Amino acid sequence: MQSVIRQSISDSPDGQGAKMVAQGFTVDLNKPLVFQVGHLGDLYEEWVHQPIISKGSPRFFENDILELLTRTVWWAIPSVWLPIVGWLVWTSLKRGGGISELFLTLLGGIFLWTFLEYSLHRFVFHMKPSGYWANTLHYLIHGCHHKHPMDGLRLVFPPAATAILLLPLWSVVKLLLPFTYAPAFLGGSLLGYIIYDCTHYYLHHGKPFKGISHSLKRYHMDHHFKLQDKGYGITSKFWDIIFGTLPPKPTNKIK
């Protein structure tokens, strides 16, 4: 059955002259995208999984301040959050935490992050949106990454948004964990997030030749270009194995 979505790429070097047409509505990549994509309706999901392989960074908003807030260089993540991790661990140390206990607490926080990484990617980032605003929200949080997977300025999460998400996580952690070790556990979760975001950037823009990094890159590229409903892990395949979302053996070719 022929798709009702047509994709045509202009002759411009970065492909930014492309237009996406669905049932008479055109998404024009020469104009700010965010408030266009919702008009695709039920065809949005098919459209967003037709990637444009370009390192260009399309414009999201007409407003320059909003546009700036959507762009984040990868090194901002460790620069902003590693000092916070150190401060959280130091706080637990000052509260009387032992070195070995703090190390195990950090590992526990990292392990929690791997579960959050999988769960967010599977159930939030790959939700099935319906309607104008749901499509728009989905495009902002993850759809844009599948549409422009090589956009290096929208591969990592803006620190301001991460700070907002940390507030409810901290509320839960301090209720469930001992006073002494709660900060270190949050620090471990935050460290897991830093590893995740930096790994994610590397899988798209790095060039591993062998070993674990090469395997993870093949694994993640297959998620983007072949099986978007499999392979939700980024730093690990562990939870894909546990929950049965492990894709077939990855292809040998990396795109």
C-alpha cells in the first residue's frame, strides 16, 4: 500500500530544503518546525520515523530565546552535573557515610538510572501520540531526534529541563533511603544520567571500530533505522533482555 506521506529533499547540501507532505499539509523545514508537526495528525508517527540524515540543526521556534533553549552542546552535561554529583557524595560523607557504603550507594543509583533510561525511552519517548498538542510535545521530547538523528545540538537533554525532573526524583529518594545515603544515591543516579547522555552522543557521532562501543553503536543505529519498537537501552542491553524487547542480531553495517 502506497504511503500517503511523501518526502522530497532539495539540492541543498544539508537537506534543509526538504518538505514533508501529508494529506495536503506540508511541513516546511525552512520554517520553525515545532508548531507545524502537530498538523500531521495520525500520520505524524510515520512521518517522524522517516529520518533525514544530515548534521544540520533545523529551527524549532521563531523566538530566538526559545530556540536557544532547545540547543545544548554535549560537553555541557558533564560540565554542569559532575560538580553536583561530587557535592552530593560529599554531603553523604559529611553525614557520616562510610567509603565502601557510599561506593555501593553510588552503584545503586547508577543501576536505578539504567532502569529509568529504559522506561523513559520505551514508555514516554516512544508513546503513541494523538492530536495536535500530543504530536507537538512528542516531537519536542524525542520525535525530533528520530527525525534528525544526527543533529548534534539536540542529542543531550538541556540542563534546565533535567533540573526540573530531578525534583520529584529527589522527593522519592529522600523518603525511601536513609538520611545519610540519600544524597549519594541521587548522585549515583545523576552520574548514570551523565554516562547515558555522553554515551548517546558518542554512539551518533563517534567512530568505534570494535568492542562494546562498536556493538552498542550497531544496536542503537538499528533502533533508529530498522526497529524503532526494539532496543530501548542506550548504555546497556540489560533491560531489553529482561523485558523481551531485545532486537534480532544487529546488522554488520553501521550507518
